[in-house]
Amino acid sequence: MVRSSLDAPTLSAEHLQWHQEAVQRCRRAIIQMTSLAASGHPGGSLSSLDLYLVLWSCAKVEAENPWMDGRDRIVVSHGHTSPGVYSVLAELGFIDNDEAVSSFRSTQNLFEGHIEREIPGVEWTTGNLGQGLSAACGMVLGDRIHGRRCNAFVPMGDGEQQKGQIAEARRFAVKFGLHEITAIVDRNQLQIGGETAEIMPQEIAAGWEADGWRVVEVDGHDPQQIFSALQQARKDEQRPWCIIAHTVMGKGISFMENKSDFHGRALNTEELAAAVTELGEDAALWDLQPLQQRRARRPDSTVPTLPDRLPSLHPGEPITYAVDQKTDCRSAFGQAIFDVACASADGQGSPPIAAFDCDLEGSVKLGAFHKQYPDRFFQAGIQEHHTATCAGALSTCGVTTVFADFGVFGVCETYNQHRLSDINHAHLKIACTHLGLDVGEDGKTHQCIDYVGVLRNIFGISIYIPADPNQTDRIVRHALTSAGMAFIGMGRSKLKTITDDAGAPYFGGDYQFTPGHLDIIRSGTAGMVVAMGTPTAQALEAVDALRTEGLDIGLAHAATPTDLDEASIQQLASQPFVVTVEDHSVRTGLGNCVAEQLFGAGTAIPQLRIGVDNYSPSGPSSEVYRLAGLDADSIRERVQAFALERQ
Ligand SMILES: Cc1ncc(C[n+]2csc(CCOP(=O)(O)OP(=O)(O)O)c2C)c(N)n1
């Protein structure tokens, strides 16, 4: 193996010699692993191969210390070229070649069909095309926040250029001066279905130039040209560069060259023999049997465990909003994030915390944080897909990262980005306001009534829906100081403070937020109303009215609807019936969560689900709630009727 540095004047003759030999070995590995798995993407792997070899042999990365601070980040965005990536990582000692080749696309270990962040040398799990550049932006920001500089190199496909998120990311990179990033487009002119020019004509170079990038074109199979372009790109302290590398799909095996058929098809036995002959090796040496046997044997993996980087933040002191101090949860969120940042600031006044906004700063209440920490606030414009990925990647770099948005954009618009961030072990905190019908006059386009239903599919996310500003305060402090992905869901309106029997703030003072715990706001034996989020105030008014009328009904609040603990479920199970109240689709929200958790505990009690059963019109939230049956009177009537039916 020969390694060089981008500081060297050129690639040495020795390096070039090694490159030519290594390319053949890697081609062999690519063909072997895809044929063994009988699937995979050999075509693009072969076209990107020279780029990968130059990158991993010249960038500041170390096989012995793959996750070292300050390393360069090689973020391969077209993750289907995994055979190419694995072959190069094996060549450079990051991973074991036989392990990668024999277990590729098997359930044995991590060498999946698309590259995985757990593999040393891989920075981001990709495969959902269009997200790599955004992830690289997050990583560069992470190093800047830690006072370091890293270079990020982002190889991408040319078909991939059709994704809009890439344009979002390149504008962001230019706006924030992320000159450390170099994109490298594998311009092989082909994608799955044929020629890129036919599938979707695109002026690739013009697009990058128009967004402010410096564009250069190279022969993507000439290591010296690739090296020199990378070197110049790295020297430019003003602008990020895009290197368009002209390549040949299937490069190196003549019958595969320029054939889109080999984008995603492995060679069959005859083709494999022909490829071997062409690569100049004895076909007998290419016996796949030993590798097949190893695949069947499933030996333990030698891949080390990916380290996790968690910042340490101080939660600060909780705030209690008084009973007559009507405010909205989003303001309480803005105050709490500001507080946590101030409480966690180091000697230089810079906390390891960052917040992203998509042109809704005033509405999502990030103003105070922005003003105090302007270099930790990222105004990303109406570019939610990029923002979600970029923030997700930054959250893996030892920076607590908040993505604040309206629910309909921060959840519904960006679901796949969040899912990929979770697969990447991100710790992103998604704070969404204007949830449900409480979006008010904006109407049905903005009514996010499916956040629980959508987000509960993401295995690593904790869903937190506070009942009022006091609980919001405590939930935000908890979420910001805990590991993992979190969603904090809030409405828009100013809310009544939820009070206990004595009229004091229920969620104020010494109240401790405990995930999984059902907060019993009123105890009763005739049945239990379980509310979630904004309509808790309406449910409380309804329950108090019914109690005055002699119905001993209780009220609970489920701030973590998807994960109620056993004691909470038992509390519900002992009731004659349960009524769920939510500003969410009745098909996929709290009602579902409660029903399935009760059923799972072996209990079937009658249940009434009060919630949203259709898109609702524009109007003040209070009117929209009345129309949807979420006002206190409607809740009271329906609970009363349900109780009467059961007597
Ligand atoms: C968002 C997204 N849409 C669709 C796909 C399915 N897909 C995988 S590879 C590919 C074509 C990619 O073409 P290109 O970037 O040119 O890569 P190459 O064919 O050169 O390997 C498509 C459509 C995907 N992985 N992600």
C-alpha cells in the first residue's frame, strides 16, 4: 500500500504504480463480491474506483484510527457503490478484504448492500440518493464548532444530480462559506434506466456554477488529474469546488463498459469467467468456493464498534409559568433552549449546541438563541430536506442539534431524512410547532395531524408531546440533555396552564418529567380521559365540569404516547373505560397507542377516541376545534354519553 498527502506536489511514480496494481485488485474484489452475493452494483463501483483510490490514499484519514478527531471526511453519497468503497477500504487496511467480499449483502454482518457508517472509513450511511452533500455540510460545521478544520470530499452519482436536495445543500454550503467541501461527480452518463441525458436532461456543471461553486472537469480514470483537482480544491479558501469526473461505467472489463445493465446486476458464471480472463488472471484462481464456504460459516466480524460522541449539556433551572401567565408552548421551548445554551456555555461562551431554522424563526421562537449565539444558529431557508440531513449529521459530531420547524414541514416533508439520520445513530432533536388543527387560520395544507403515526416508525426516536408551557420547559431540558433522536411536538396557541386539584400549576415547581409516565391530573373511578398535547386544557375543562355534575371521571396526560410504562397501563386497565383526546388523526395517534398497549397488557376495556377524522377548514383555532369536536363542550358531551351507555 502506498499513501500520499494532498500536500505533496504530485502523485509519485511509486504511488501511480501502486494505483495501477490496486485498481486491478479492487476490480477483482468488486466482481467477486457481487457475483458471490448474486446482486449489487458493480457498474458504478467500477466507474468510481479510481476516484475512491485517490481519495482514501491521499486524504487525511487513518486506517488505524478511523474515527480520529480532525480527519478528512469522505462522504460517499451514491451508497450503492458499496463494492467499490469496500474494495478500496480493504486495500488501504481499514477492513479485512475476505470478510467484506464473503459477507457482502449477507445477514452476517455490516457489509450491507449500501455503505454503512459502522464500517471504519465510511462516514455516513447512504443509499437514499441526494443526502451525502447535506451530511458533509453538517460534519464540516461540527468541526468548525469544535475549533478544527476538516476537509470533506463527497463523491456522488451523475443520475443522482437529479435530486433537488443536492441543490439545497450547495446553496447552504456557499451561504455558510463551507469551502472545505469538494463534491466529485462520477459522470459516467448512465443510471439504472439508461442514459442520464434521456432519463432527465440536466446541465450539471451549470447548476453547480449557478449556485456559486467552482467547477472543473477531469478524466475520472486518471489518478494524477484527480489528485491535482482535489489539491487545488482544497487550497481554495473562498469557494467550494465541484469536480466533474468523466468516467466509464463498468471501467476495466470491456463487455461491462458503458452498459447501464451493469449498474445493478452481478455477473453470472460465464461472465465472471470472461471478466477474469480479461483482468489477466488465471480463471482457476477465481474459484469462489472458499469464499462461499466462509459466507456459510459466518465467522465473527472483525469490525470494531463505532464510538458515539455525546456533548455534555447542563439543563439549567426549570421555569414555572404561573396560572395567569398564559403563554404558548413554542415560547417556552425558545426560552428553554436559550437557558440550556447559557447554562452550558464554556469559558468562551460557546455551548456545544446548534439550531437550524427554515425561514420560520419568529414562529418557532428561536430568536433569543439566535441573538445570543449567532454562530450556532443556521438559517437554512426553505430547504427542509437538506436541513434535516445536515442537522442530523451535525448531531453525530458532539453537538446537540435542534431542527425547529412547523410540523407539516419538519415531520411530514422530511420523514425519510429523519429515518436515515436515525439509521446513522443521530441525536437530532426535532422541535415542531403549529401541530394539528391548532395551526389555526393556515388551514388544511398546514395541519400536521399525523406526527405520532409517522414518527413512531422511526425506532430510535422518543416522541414528547407536552400539555402546556410548564411541561414544555421540562421536556425541552430533558430532551436536550439526553442521547438519541427526540421529537418535541407543540401547537401554536397560547394555552391555559394545566392545574392540579388545588389550582396550582400541575407541571410547575418540583414536577419531574419522566418518560413513559402517565400524569394523573384528576383521579377518578368512573373512567379515565387520556389527553395528549394542546387539547389537554379542553379535556380538563370538560372533566372538571363532569366531576361537578357528579361523574367521578379522571384525567391523565400522555406526553410519551408511544411508550407508556407498565404502571401507567395498569392504571388505565383498572378503569371501566378510557376516552382518548388528541389533536391528531384518530387513525394513527394516541388512541391507537393506548389501545394497543392496553391490549398488549391483556386488557380490553371500552374506548372512545376523540380526535381528528378529516381535514378541517381555516379559522381561529378555537373555532376549528369546535367544528372538529375538540372544544370542552363537545368533549364533555361525548364523554358523558359514552359513560351513560356503559351504566
Ligand atoms: C432517492 C432515491 N431514489 C431512487 C433510488 C434508486 N436508485 C438507486 S441507484 C439509482 C440510479 C443512480 O444513478 P447514478 O447516480 O448515475 O449512479 P450510477 O448508475 O452511475 O451508479 C437509482 C434511481 C435511490 N437509491 N434513492
